[in-house]
Amino acid sequence: MVSTAAAAPTTMSDSVPVQAGTVQLAAVATAPATAAPVGAAPVGAAAIAATGQAVPASPAVAKVASEAPFAPVLAEGQTVLPRGIIAVRNDSVVTLSFDEPMTRTRIPEKFEQLLRTTLPKVYGPAIDTVLSKLPSGNLSNQGNLVSELPTRGIRVPVKDAWTLAVYPETRPGQDGPLVVRYRVMVVSKN
């Protein structure tokens, strides 16, 4: 199923925020299409959604990915992590799904603990070293977990010009939204 969002922000039935210009691929939100320069060919999931087949990344994307201080250690595609967490890697973006009673949450501290547990499985020991230098609460106090951080993201500084961007994703719950997924990528601060 491929659909394109309307001009105004909306929410899909599984409560993944959909912004204008965002491609929805099998109910997993991808990066906004505006991330590429105007006139550039779509890359990654956007290219698959637009063309129905994989399109190689442009040299500029490959250069940025090669300059990043580290990359995901998971193989491309789906990986099952402990506690039933599903990690899906698509190039440099990894989405972790954890819609299970003991892992989904709306509690910031619980989400931070989940991040500190799962990010080393995605990026290896390099990110574990980075996270160990951050005081407890540093990740969870960057904004409201269910209303602000899904659009603004959590920032984890990793090197001088690089940061780890984490975007929690929600779905409706009995008592309000629940975080059931997050997307993570290493991005340039520039």
C-alpha cells in the first residue's frame, strides 16, 4: 500500500504522524520527501514507494553516510532483538517496533531506558560509550514524549559535527497515546 499525505498534517489509524510530503509505505512512516534537494531523484524507501523498485543512493548521500562516525551494525532488512523488539534497517535509518505490553510506554524514563538498552544493539559498542557519558534523564527530558518528541526528535551528540536523531512514534492507547516505535539515524549537525 502506497499513499501520499494530504497538504495538512494528519494522523493515520495507527497514529504514525504524517506530514505533508511524507511517503507512507506499508504503515511505516519514512523521512520527509523534502529532505532531498529539489529535483533530486527519490532515495531509499521514498524511491521504492515512488518507483516500486530500489534506487541506489546518490553520490551525495553515499558521501554523507561514509563520513558519519558510525553506522548501524544490523544487516539491511528485519532483525528480531530480545523481548520481541523488531528492528528494520533501511540504509542508514533503523526503525524499532516494540508494541508489546511490557515495552510500549508513555513514561519518559521507561523510554529512555529502552533507548539505552536497544541503541547499542543497533550501533554497537561505540554508541554505548556515548550513552554512558550522558547522565540519566538527559534523553527523556528533551520534551514531551508523546506530543513534542515524535516531530522534533531526541538529539544525542555523538561527535563534533554529528548527532543521533531519535523519533518516537505513537499509536492511540486506552489512556492516551503510547510510544510503540522509534526511528533512529546519525545526522550531520549542519
